[in-house]
Amino acid sequence: MPAKRSLVDEIAAAIPRHQTTLPWWQKLTPEQTAELQPILAAWKAGVFGTRRRTASRVISIALQSLGITIGEQGVDNWLKRAS
């Protein structure tokens, strides 16, 4: 007869294990990634100005044409990490 599991064991078994998720820019196809490179280079070069939130909003809208659905906060985080 198997040993009875404790309440702690039951709770621990019911909680999903943490799975690391990749950021959106690491989940893209190679073609989509190639499209992002010049956008990031333009941001770093100052082509889009200095207002990151404004640039993020416009970039987010433009990325939809590539089939990339990401909000302005996601784009903002991407630009911040690259700076």
C-alpha cells in the first residue's frame, strides 16, 4: 500500500512548476528578426528621436504589418535593454 501523501505534498503537486519564457524578440522567425535589426540600429542612432515611449508606440504599430503583435510596453522594454 503506497504511503499517504501529506497535505503539503498535495499542495506542492498542484502548483505548476515555473517555466522560463523567452522574451518576445527571441521567439521570432529569422525573417522577423532580420526586420528588427535595422529598427534597433535606427533607434540607437537617434533616427527616431529621444522619446522612447513615443518611438515604442509607433514601432509597435509598425510591427503589426510584419505579423508581430506586441504592445508598446514590450517594445519599450526591448529598446531599454538594447540601450
